[in-house]
Amino acid sequence: MLAEYKSKHGTVSRPPYELYMAFADMRNFTQMLPADKRESVTATYDTLQAAVQGFNIGVKVVYRAPYYLIQLEDDNAPFHFGISLHFDEAPENRTDFWIEASADLNFMMKAMLGGKIKEGLDKIVDGLVAVSEGRAPEGVDPSMFKGNFNF
């Protein structure tokens, strides 16, 4: 059963092309991880593979539309999913950022994970807004960002 989720919109304090370019290269995601977590992650320009709680999960970029959309799909994951990252122009050289996700989940998985997926998408948006404004996302150690992924 295909389940669809949509995050809230967040206004990121960077222009769409800058934000898009940060997400277009999957290798950038490894820079956001603490050093001790990077060992279980491998990335190329188009793919990202990680071991998460005993499962190998991967994503690959299937479509890029500069500078407003990046679409990802599962790559060797235990279930099919897709993610769309949207970068819409906003006033004052900022970006209206939001995420759409779909996942092929059975009834039990949908019941267990549905709310957590939506919550996770919203936290990603909130975190990106916070980082773009020079703040650490809620619940994240600010030292994690020193020397890491910066806009």
C-alpha cells in the first residue's frame, strides 16, 4: 500500500540555487554526520548507502531539475520509497523548502511509522531553517556543525 507524506514548508535563508547545489551531490550528506557515524555510510554523486539498525538502506538520485527539484528513490532498501525535495523561490533571496515522500508500506508498518515519517520530515525542514539562520537545530549539539556542512 503506497503511503504519501508531505512536510511543512520552511523558509530557508539561502537562495534556491545554493540550497539545491548542497543537496544535489549525495556526498555532501556524509559531511553532516558525526565522524563516528560516517564509517557505515558510503556515497557517490548520485547514491548514498547506509547501515541503519541492521538494515542496508540506500537512495539514488533519479531526477534533478536545477534549481527547484531533486527526486530520490530507494536503492537496495527493504521496501520501495521515493523522496522529492522542493526548492521554491521566496522573497528576499530565500527558499521555500519542503519534502514529499512516498513509501510502499503494509498496513502494520504504515500504522507504526506513518506519524513518525511526517514528524521526521518536519524536523528536517525545521533543522535546515535553523542551520540557515546560524542556529543549531533543536536537540542537536552545535559543535556538530563546526567544520561540517555549511552554506
